[in-house]
Amino acid sequence: MMEEFDVTGPSGVPGTAPMGDPGEPRHHHHYTYAFRVIPSLVFAEQDRMFAALACSQGDVARQIWTAAGGLEEDAEEIMVTPVRLLTHDVVVITMPTVRQTPEAIFVGITHPHDWTGDGDESTPLRVFFLETGLSHPMLGEVTSNGTHSTRSQTCPPTLEHFVALLDNVLDA
């Protein structure tokens, strides 16, 4: 059974938080880690990084956090959960407690079961996130070229709901 993860912002609405100050160091690091550092490592190293994150019981994700300048106490909150869906394997990183918007609640790295890599130059991995919003959590995706977009889909900020939403998005 997946552990429920409660993110309730000051408004009392799960998955919300006040607008962040881009200059505040913790917010800047939280944002950069989820939306820039993890995706760039995943897209550069692909299968190798996916496997390292999936098999390390969170150690690799926490090491990346601190190597990129994050605090040890925040790193201790990072959890990694490998999940097998019908068509994809997923590594879900549960981020340290969010305090501002936008910060990721979860980062999900997806890998299709049927991708062999043999002569296939496409990027099989996709990086999704569930981030805090001002009124509700928002699903987004980071692409291999570094852009990220927010989608219309949302879900309660729990691991179980996030994985179910990814399953729906990947199956579409």
C-alpha cells in the first residue's frame, strides 16, 4: 500500500501554497532541483539515471539534492518509490515539504516497458511533476529540451492519486 502524503497549504486546501519569492534560497533550490536538475540528469543519462534512482532507495535523489546545494534536513524528507504500471515503469520522487508556489510535490520519471534502445534515438523517458498551485495542485511535464508546461489535469496531492493520474495520461 502506498503511503499518503499530505500537502496542505496555509489556505487549508491540499496542494496549494502562497506565491514564492524566486530570490528565497530554499524556494529557488526546491524549484531548480525538481524542474531543472533532475530532468537534465534524467535526459542526459536516461536508462542509467532511471535505474540509479529506482534502485537506490532514495540515496541518489538525496545525494543530488545536497550536491546541488540543498540542506541535509530537507534531503532527509526525499523519498523515492518505484511503481510498475501497465505500460510504463515509474520512479516517483516525493519532494521535501513544499512551502511556496510553484514547488513540486512529486516528480515522476516514466519509462515505457517496450523501449529497447537499440537504434532508437528517441527519448523514451518523460518527466512529470505535480506542483503546488495557488488554488489547486497542477500536473506538468518537463521536456528533453528543458521547457516545462502545465496541463489541465490535476489530482489530490497523494502518491496514489499522482500515480493513477500518470497512468491515465500515459495510457491516452
